[in-house]
Amino acid sequence: MSHTLAALSAAAPLAAGWTVHGLWQHRLIDRAERDALTGLPRRDAFEKSAARILRRTRRDVVAVLVIDLDGFKQVNDVHGHAAGDTAIRETGRRLAQWAEPLGTAARLGGDEFAAVIRCPGPDALRGELTHLHQRLCSPVTYDGLPLPLGASIGAYLHTSGPAVDLSAALRVADEVMYGVKQTGGGWSITRTLTPSYRTVNGRRDGRRGTDLDAEGGPR
């Protein structure tokens, strides 16, 4: 018995060390999968979570959202990039709080975000989008000043049938968002996966990142 106790005592620090090491590795992986500014999942982690949600369409409807901030360029131009970072960080926090019980959200880049959520039906989705839009349009405070922001939200609604392809759903949600943006912001929903705009480099023509400058980078 004494030998067994001695062996267990010797193994305890080693086991504790492996536990700490495992937690440390998990945190490193989790940090690598999240956007540094907002803490939201990066694209790869978002796509994995979204794919799981999109496969569960029997009882709930599923919505794929693309969100773009309105007035963000003016915030950057007038108040500086630190204010812009504050606006992005706060938008990410608000979006995460809204999406967490319903699904998952991500920052796609710049002032553009995405989300995939489950909800009981179309009426519930309309209520959720109204709530999200109001939340994202609340002023963000920076250096004691309110930063006026708006939001344009496009959503693809999937009600039945096999799981929808995330890329196709994001594509049409982006088009809907673009249409909303042209009319001053708000939200709108589509139920079709048929694109209305031609595609350039795999993305909507005119969308940021579809045109390349002389050095080969996104414009």
C-alpha cells in the first residue's frame, strides 16, 4: 500500500502539469481561432459552427446574416482609427450577446460581420432582426463622445429541406444587405439562393475585395 501511495504521490504533480499544459494549449488554440479586436470567431471556426447549425433544420428555421456598419468610414475620418476600433469592438460585443443563445457570429473583416442563427419561425426572425438592428444602432461612446453608427442587415431564411450551403447563403445575404444599404440601412430577408448580381472573383460585383489594385491586394 505504501508503494502505491508513493507512486500516486509522485504521479500527481505530473498529472497536474499535463492538465495545466492542456489548458494552456486549449487557450492558445481558442485565441488563434478568434478575432483579436472583437473576440468573435475567425472565419474557419465560424464556418465549422455554422455548418453544425445549418444541418439542424427540422424544427427551427435557420437564418444566415451579413451585417455592415453604416457611417463607419466617417467615424474613422473624423475621430481617428482608435475610435473606429472602439466601434468595431463594441459592435462585436453587442452582436455576440445577441447571437450567443441563437447560434454563432463572426467578424468577416473591416466593419462587416456575419451570423447564423436558429429561430422558431419567420415572425420570430423578424423580431430578432429588429432587436439586433436597434442594438447595433445605439451610439458607441468614445472619449466621452457618442459615435453615431447605423447598420445594414441582410438575411437568408432557410425553412425546410436539406442543409443549405453556407457560402451560397452568405452570398445572397450579402446582396440583400447591399440593397438595404442603398436605401439608408435597416434589415431585409430573402428566401431565394439565386444571386441577383454577377460574380467577380467569387464575390458580388462591387463588393469590397472584388477589385484588385495594381499591387494585387484588395481595394
